[in-house]
Amino acid sequence: MRVFSLFVIATAFILQLFSMDYKRVFAGELLDKIQETHKLILCAGPYAWPYTSSANYPRGFDIEIIERIAANEDLYLDIYWAEQKMRGGLGKALRHSISKGRCHLYMGITTSDSMEEEIEEKNLEYTIPYMGVAYIPIANPDVPDFIKIEEIKGKYKPGVAMSTAIDGYFFYNGYDRDLWSRKPTEIDGVATQEISIAFVMSTQVAKARRKYKDAPFRVIKSFEPPTELRWNIAGVLPKDKEFKDMINKNLKILIENGTLQEIVEKYNIPYFKPFDKVGSSYTAKD
């Protein structure tokens, strides 16, 4: 019994040393190692298009963004496919990928509320936000352009997905809404002209336009999403100041010179620069 106890203690000690060494490397030497190997490794979801995809082409705007950064830094981009299953969700994907040192960067993470504690627990931190996402209206030709969401109150009954932030927003603010489940979706309703207007997450427009290439619906570009219906997106990385500074520097360049917007809009997604104020991420859905 004593031998077993000593074995357990020794094993725990070795694991602790390994963990300490891992954190030490990621605390100040990560960028050096990346530059030595000339390789930047991105963790990405294989089924997260239009963010990332192992099968679709183009492979996702996050992959294209990091490809630009790797090229700017004379690095080769490699991808570790971090499968994100329903059980455990994003937290589990992070735990079994970037937290285990299998990559250097994970993109496409909402920056507020629900993820903050989890990011800190995993000894990770955010990059600067590089884009905003929001619930936006897609509408058929009979719906005129509008700016504020209040303009449609009492005039239309927009389609929304059940149990989402937009569903809750309409319910608590006294709007009529048309509830849709997964099959068919509110996007299908607009595309087949069963309904005139729906509110969807801005990144969903990529899938909508791919599925319905010739449908007459459009994004109402004049719309200004209220604070409660918008969020910022960033990457997460290990706590290494030099590496974080390098990624942030490149993201700023891509934002300021319009390249990032060009990449995102290639997927038929309306690009929002990072918002000054955002809503809670607890009910945000992609």
C-alpha cells in the first residue's frame, strides 16, 4: 500500500513539473519557438464554416485571416482540427486543443460574459476583437429598408429561431414574432417567400446565400443592431506577451487597411468593425 502511495505521489510530482514547464514555455518563449520552427498552428473546428472548415471551400474566413498573418510573419500555417462536439461544446474543444499545447491560437470566440471565466481558468487570454457579429434582418423585396428595429414594430412578424437572443429580445420588448425550429428554419421561410422578413446571426448569411443562390431576399444593410443583439469576436491564445503583441499588430493592420473586411465579405457576410458596446454573450448563438 505504501509503495502504491509513493507511486501516486511521485506521479503527481512529475505531472506538476510538466505543468510548470508547459506554463513557463507559454509564459515567455512561445513566439521564439514559433519563429524557430517557422510554423504557426491554428486550432480550428472542422465543421464551423464560415469560420473554419476541413471540407468546404473556401475554408473559412478565420483560416484566411490567419493565413495572411502567417504570410506577413514569414511563417507556415498548420491547422489542428479541434472537433467541437455538442457535449462539452467550445469549452471542451479548447481544453483538448490549445490548452494541451496542440496549437498556438484559436479564433472565433465571443469576448464577453460567459467565456471570460473559462478563458482565464485555461490560462488563456483574448486577442483584440477583430470583428463584430449581430442579429440582422434578411428580407424579401416587399420590405423597405429601415435603420432602427423599432421601425418594424407592429408592421411585421419577423421569423426567428426559438430560444435565441433575438427570440428573447422580441418577447421581452413586446414584438410579434414567428417562431421557427431547426427544420425548416426562418431562413428557409424567407427564401421560399413564406415570410417576408427574418432576423438571423450575421454569419448565417453565408450559409443562407450558399443554399439559396437565386432567392430574392437581401440583407437590410441600413439596419443598426441594438446593443443587446451584437457581440465582438476575438481569438484566444496562451499568455505570452510577445506572441499576443504580434497577433494583435497584424490584426490591427488587416482591420485598418480593409483586408479583414474584404475577407469576411467574400463569404456574403456583412462586416461589422468591433463594437464599442456589446450585449451579454450568454444567449448569443452562431
